[in-house]
Amino acid sequence: TSTFRIAPSILSADFARLGEEVENVIAAGADVIHFDVMDNHYVPNLTIGPVVCEAIRPRTKAPIDVHLMVKPVDAIVPMFAKAGADIISFHPEASEHIDRTLSLIRDNGCKAGLVFNPATPLHYLDHVMDKLDLILVMSVNPGFGGQKFIGEALVKIADIRQRIDRHVARGGQPIWLEVDGGVKVDNIRAIAEAGADTFVAGSAIFGARGADGSYRDVVAALRG
Ligand code: DX5
Ligand code: ZN
């Protein structure tokens, strides 16, 4: 599999035509569907849940990458697994028992991810590297699409890249390093150089539908 993955955030899609939007971004060359779940409690916004995941599941073979911005986390995990999620990530601050939640996700047949807000310290990684399939670095504060990339995230990405490479060199499983928030055509190269391999983009993609009605040009521009 490619180590440069584009993950459109459907938060910025046209929700009245969501199935079509999902098909169109994947047809345009994107790799993963990023699915933002907000609960108006952990973050000050309210979005979509398992029924919407279930509705888009038959529209694509691409992995659905569920980003939970909800607290508490555990009760919703089996529901997303049943709804067809491939990857489920959560914020460590939102779970009382991080190790347990990671096991719960894998026990439900999904890949597991941990998400770091701009001010969340990386020590949450210390004892759970074996249980992770993905690490998601927020380069904005979670809650809304269309915010500006916080440059400090590059330092964090570089730090995590070293941890993942050390882990893999010791025989550990591969772990995706994903970045989310303010990713655009003009900064994605620098983010890749810092060590990310999976790039969430919401407004950059869905705000750039081409004259032909497709997202081909913007996805190709992000790939560079
Ligand atoms: C923010 C979400 C992001 C968001 C990204 O809380 O997690 O996935 O949709 O949107 P852009 O790419 O517009 O910053
Ligand atoms: Zn997200």
C-alpha cells in the first residue's frame, strides 16, 4: 500500500448528497474516508453518528476512518464497528481507561488510533505502542473544519515519526501517522517531510470541486 494517503474529511462535503460525494472523492484518487464524529460535549459541535456510517458503507471499498470527538468513548465503539468502520480513533482525554478502549476497538475487528490535540502530551504513547494502528496529530483544535494549521504540529509529527520508526525497527507492527486540520496544497509537502504519511483534508478538497464537477485536480495537487 502507498505511504502517502489522502483522507478527505466528509465534514466539509455536501451532506445532502453525501453518498455521491464519497464516491466522487474516491474516484478522484483519494484513499481513505475520514469521518468526524462530534458530540457537543467533548467538542462544541454536533455531527454524524453510526447510522450515517452505515449509509455510506456500501458506497465505497475505501477504509472508513472514524475520528471520535466524543466523551465517553466506549459505548459508541461497537456501534461504529457494526456500521462498517475500518479504523476508530479517540482522544486519550476522553477515555478513563485508554488501554481498555484500544483493546475494545481491536476486539470489535477495527484498527485502533489515538488522537493528540495541539496541547496533548505524547506520554500517552509510552505504554500502548503495541496496541496502535494509527496515531492522529491534530493541527487545529478539534470541532470545526476550515481552521488554520498550527505550525507546532510539525515538531510533534517529527517526534512521533521517530517513535514509530524505533518501534518498527524493534519488530513492532506498522502504525500510520495521520495529520488533521488545515492541510492544504501549499503545506502538505512540509507536513510529509516532518514524517506524516496520511493526510486529512476537508475544506481543501470539498471547497475545490473542479469545473468538470470532479475532485481530481485537487487530489492530484495534494499528491504533488
Ligand atoms: C476538525 C476535524 C477535521 C476537519 C478538517 O475537528 O477533525 O477532520 O474536518 O477540516 P479542514 O481540512 O478544513 O481543516
Ligand atoms: Zn478529524
